[in-house]
Amino acid sequence: MRTLALLACAATASAVVPAASAPETRAAPPPCSEEPRENPISEFTSYDELLVELDRIERVSQGRVAVDAVGESNRGRDMVLARAGDGPKVVFVTAEIHGNEKTGPDGILDLLDYVGTSGSSEAQRIRSELTIVAMPKINPDGAALDRRGNDMTWQEVQQRFPQLAGAAEPWNYYTDQRQGDDYAHRPGFDVNRDYHPDLDYEPDPADFPGDSAAPGWFLSPETRTVRDVYTGLQREFGDVDTYIDLHHQGACYTVAGTDRLVTMSLSGKFVQDPAAQGSGYARFADGFRQDYSKQLNVAAYDSLQEAAGRNPDFGNITLYPQDIDLPGTGLGAFQLNGSGAVLFEVRGQTQTLGERHREMLTESVYIGLSGIVSAVASGEVEQLDPADYDRIPPTDRGPETGSRVDIEQ
Ligand SMILES: [Zn+2]
């Protein structure tokens, strides 16, 4: 049974109670709410449906898309990877590391379908300039449970890494009730805090319990598989030009200074500049490309603003909070390793919105992904002004607790 959310949202806090004389036939729409509920989610692509759909795209693409299992989740589900194009630049895209964030896989399927099957000159250019490497469900156990964390106990981790027998339980290990999900009976980890910028790191008991500002440990088969794919691409291509990770955030945020609900927030900043005094990551300073991350985000933002002409929702794009330092996220770790990095934070996880607005939100992911892929393939991304990134409107999150950022990205 789902529990009530502790967090109220701005819209409810400031809602005006309609006058008693207001005609009942024109009742105001219900205020936005972050309260967990049991909305349907069946229209999203399930794990089994994903395998079927990838197989279909692979066949229809006539060799332009290749699909492989590259690892297994903790509960033994294949982790699948699709590769499209044979160009010299790599665009690596991952989604659903939080299993209740489900527009990413569907947006990726739409992109693979287009790049793999279209005969348009643009698709041909993308295939010849880029190698798109996509992992649409990198936490398949969490996705099957429709929850943020994976399905793994600390005891399983300690069996896998005997050196951790006496280590303190990690800070990102869930054993309680959260977001309406019961981790007490089926514990799990926030695996998007399990990455480490040193990609050959192995778990060391001295590094536990850790915290949000520290790196993770590659404890999970899920993060180790993504890490192995990334380092394999480094060996093959020299570097991974672009890394995009697809997420969801709160359902009730507004574009600052307006009452428009945010469709998606973007970000290209996940860690402190490694060249800054005391960053702790000076060894990564040479390859760090903050401006390139900004340019990639501008490419996504511009394509969404262009689409706002046919649906204003696509214009409601904001900047994700920039005062974060998360080296244990995939984006933080891979950005330090020299990738231009982009975060999509789509409106509302499944516990708040279910499949409501699914088509529009999935299309916003597709538009943003397409904008980035087109700009990188054409080289136009290099002409974009990184300062435009800083002009993306901020997000108004309303009253919130200080830990809100930690439970999203
Ligand atoms: Zn997320």
C-alpha cells in the first residue's frame, strides 16, 4: 500500500479556495500533487516488450541497428544494448536507472527506429557521422518493480565482495518506505550513486558508508555493466564524445516567474570544475569539457523551443539546479572522464503521474535527443553559444526540503 508523500508542492500551497458561489460546472482543475498513487503505467514499454521492440527494429533496419545482451542485472535480466550507425563519434544514451522513470526507454526506441530505418538524408548523415550506443533500461529489476532502487541486498553485495564483510552499510541502501514503495521487504540501492570517476575502482571498505558528495563503488552488476560498456567505447573510439542520461523529476515544478508546469529540465553540470582549487578531481582537469556539455544542452533546448509552435508544452523547459556535486552519478563520473554530458529530467515519476501525459512527455525526450544527435552529426553543436545555456530559465520548485535534489537525478 502506498503511503502519503511528505512533500507538498507550490501549487497546492498557494492554491486559492474558490468562492462558494463559483458555479460547480466549472470547477477548477485539481491542484498538482506529489502524492504517490496507483495510476496505470501499462502504456509504457515493459521489459519484455522492450526486447520484442528492439528485435523488430534490428530486423527492419537491415543491419543498421545491432542489439546485444551485454550483462545481467542482479536478478538475472539481460541488460540490452542497441548500436546504430558506424560514424567516428560516439553518442552514448542510457535510461531508467531509476525504474520509475519510464519515458526514456520509449524516447530511445523512437530514436533508434528513426536512425535505423529512415532513408532521409539526415538519418544517413547521422549514421555516417555517429555511432549511437543506447541502453534503454539499465535498472531492469527496478523497472519491473516500478520503483527507483534496484533489487539487491547489502548481504548479496558482501558475498560478492568479501572485503566488505565489516564495512558500514552504504548511505544509498534503501530498507524503508519511500515514494510509496516498500524496500523493507525487498531492499535495494539507488544505483545512480554507485559510479566512481576512477573507472577501474574496486570496492574498498574504508570508503563506506559514503555520502552524496563522494563517489560510489561499482557494487551493482548494473553499474558495472554500464561502466564496462563505457570503457569498451573508450578503447574503441579514443573517447566517448557525448553521454546522455534520461530521468524524471517532481511533477509540480514551474518555469520560474510563470505558472507553467515544467515539461523537462536540462543540465550539463554535475560536479565541480576539476580545475578548481580543492575539487579533489584535478587529475581529470585536462579532458574536462564543461562548455561542450553546455552546447549539447543548448542543442536540446533549441529543438524543444522550435517544437513549442505546435505544442506549447515543449517550450516549458528549465535548467536543473546547478549547485550540485554528484561524482557517484553516471553523468558526474563520465563527464569527469571527458564526455560532454546531458541530463534530461522529465516531469513526474510514475508514482505521481503514472502514464498521464505519456505521449507528450515521451515526444519531448525524442525531440531533445534528436536535437542533440543532429547537432553533433552536422557539427553545428560547435557553433552554439555556451552562454545560451546559462539563459535557460531556472526551475521554481516551490517550498521543498533540502534533500529533494538527492532523490531525483
Ligand atoms: Zn532519476
